[in-house]
Amino acid sequence: MRRHPESTSEMVNQVLFGESFSILSDDKQKSFSLISLLHDQYEGWINTHCIYYLSEEEWSSLKKLPVLVTHEVFNLLKPVNTIEPIIIGSGSLLRISSPGKIKIDQNEFHIPEIKKEVHSKFRENIVINGLKLLSIPYLWGARGGFGFDCSGMVQNLYRQAGIEIPRDASAQSTFGKTLSFIDEAQPGDLAFFDNEEGKIIHVGMILEKGKILHASGRVKIDEIDHQGIFSKEQNRYTHSLRLVRNIVVN
């Protein structure tokens, strides 16, 4: 998704495989459409060649199908017939058309084996999935297995755990319960960081006491305390802590 209807415009977000959106406007001369993602209402321009259009009847039928979320960094959809396989990233949505299969247009694909997350093990599961992302490069506007920005990473991980949260860090910081101290944080809680003007500009996920997973240069683990994130690589504090939120109070 781009800020303006041009291929050279800044990427502000990504549409993951299987996500649905509504079309707000078209720039037919440039072959771009302004869309709004249905799960978080995020808006941006995408190339019209990437769109698969659905009739009202098709969309009504599609919404009734069970949905699985992919958990591996990369997932391979193997074709039932002779067309090429499709590689998709984590957090993609698969609507099951028949046992073990999905249909794309008139073509069927075998789906990868996916273990359904157990809500009672939320914190364990979200940490396991988070560690799979280590060393993936930082990419502004990215939220799939091929790259992440900070808020895209945590949105992806929470979707894998069965919870949809907003796209941007500032909006994510309004969800859940604010913790009084960093020492109260548990694995899976989110820490938010601000700039000198007090604007939320970064987010990461707590792994354990004193450790945080975040996307900055790459997805990595750094130290965290009441001041913020301390990078051993740079031997300094890189982000100033603003607040910690427990999104799933348990």
C-alpha cells in the first residue's frame, strides 16, 4: 500500500494474502486504487493488477468459510493441479473451501498444516511465534514475513494469537490496560516509546523481565528497563519508554 497512486511513492502498509478490503477510489490513468482494509480500516493505494474482484454473492459465500492464520515465517501453498505454488508470509488468512484446501479463482491449493492457538497459552504461543521472526530486516510499512516495521510486527503476532489490533503504534497504545511499572510486564505485553515531543513512535513486545523483541534495523532482542531500550550493540539507550500495556488481561 502506497501513500500516493504511484509506484515510486512511499510504502505505508502491506496487504497480506487473504485479506479483504473495500475500494474507495480509482486512478485509472495510473492503474491504482485507494482501498480500506476491512480488519483495521487502514487506507492506502495499491496497484489494480493485485486486486481480485468479488461479486456480492461471492463475498457472501467467502465470509462463511472457516479461516486459518499462518504462523510460519514463510508458508508454501502447493497446487492441486499443475499451476505454480504460492509463497505467503506469516499472518496470512486462508479460507478453507474443502478439507485441507483453499480455492483461488478456479484453482485449488493444499494448505500447510497449522496448529490452532490455545488461548490459555497465549503468552507462550506469542513468544514462540515472535522468536521465529528474529533477524528479519526492518522495512517501513511492512507487516509480513518478508520484512517488518515495529507496529507491523506486533500486529502480525497478535493476529496469530487470535487478536486483531490497530496498525500503528499510537493506536495500539490505546488498547488494553496500562501497567504502572515495567516490572509488572509479562511476556506478550507491549511497550511503547515516544520522542521528545511526546509522540508514540515505536513499539516492542516483552519477552521476559528485562528483554524486549522489536523491529529496529532488524527484528532483534534488546534489554529494557524503566528508562527504555538499551542496545548493547550501540552501548546506549535507543528508545525512551512511555508506557506498557497489557492487551490481554489474564
